[in-house]
Amino acid sequence: MHNDNFESITERQRSRQRNDSSLTRESWKIFQIMAEFVEGFEKLSRIRPSVSIFGSARTPEDHPYYKLAEDIALSLSDAGFSVVTGGGPGIMGAANKGAFKGRAPSIGLNIDLPQEQAPNPDQDIELHFRHFFTRKVMFVKYASAYVVLPGGFGTLDELAEILTLVQTGKTRRIPIVLVGRDFWSGLIDWFQARLVGEGMISADDMSLFHVVETPDEVIDCIFEHYSTRRFEPSESEREVMLDL
């Protein structure tokens, strides 16, 4: 009986020790997260104006989307925009390659994944993140526009993120440009039929994004948006963006 009580007490002590150790590790993660934010803020605050480009990591180099992404990024870079991608292969690699050839910086926000993703070689500025949420803040915080090419879950995640932030007023209104009508048409039709049709979003929310086909249309869409405003956020917009 005494042995049973002793073993029970010992197990509870071990459990508390494990919980304390786990809590300590979680607490120290805060400093790792802070370090990612600090490095990102320091390196990216000087790249304005910039455009964040998204698309599939699985797109091969001989695919038309790859060449399109490269051409868009080169056009943006030569127009004076730093180009920010996720730093990986596929459309991300194409965009960094195009920007690297241009006159503005090519930036990669690389993420550590279980399936190791090697950074592509065409990055003037290369950052590394362990946490998706810190990386996502960096995509938004300094972006003057979002350009979204065909992609998978990650691309859809970034698209939903920026649409939500703009819709809810948690960041300033910027151009959100979807490239490829054939690819995006089914999703847009579903937005209209289901989200608008069932009152999940307002009809005006459909104007938060534009759909284009060519690099020239991407450039025109962005410059048209900024024809009556500055690329730099206003003071009121800066205040809003502090709470991203």
C-alpha cells in the first residue's frame, strides 16, 4: 500500500517536472519569435516600395506559369519595386530569378519545413523563418501590392489572409492582383455565388481584387491604384498597420 502511494506521488512529481519543462520551452520560444520579427523589420523596412508574389512551389521551369512569373517580376523590378517571395522553387524561384535580373532587390522569405526546402539562388536579401505567422506578417507589412499566380494551399492561404486584412481594415487597401483568368475563374464564380449570394461577404468585397493576364496588366493595375495616392502609407495607415 505504501509502495503504491509512493509510486503515485513520484509519478505526479515527474508529470509536474515534464509540464514545467514544456512550459519553459514554450516561454523561451517567445524570444525566437521576437528575433524573427526584429530581423524582418530591420531588413525589410528599407525595401519599399515592394510587391509580394505568390504561387506554387511545384511549377516546373518549362511551364508557362513559370515564364509568366519571371516576366512579371522582371517588369516589377525594372519599374522600381522590390520583389518578395517565399524564397523556394517553382513560381517563387521564377519570380526571384526575374527580379534578380532587374534593378530592384529580389527578396526571399524562406520557411523551414519538415520536407526540407532549399532556398532558390536568386535572392539579394534572404531571411529564414521557423514560424509561418511571423513570415506572413512580413509579406503584408511592407507590401505595396500582392500578385498571386496559380498555386496550392499555401497560395490560397496568403490570398485569404490579405483579403481578410483589407476587408476588416487591419491593413491598408493595396492592389491584390490575381494572374490567370482560367485558373481563378472557378474560385471567383464560387465567391460570387456562395459568399456574396449567401451573405457571407458583401458585393463590394469582390472589388478587393483584380484578375489580369499579362505583366503589363499587372504593372498598369498597380500604378492605376497609386495614381491618386502615395506608395508610402499615410500616418493614419501606419497607425493601423502597427496592430497587424
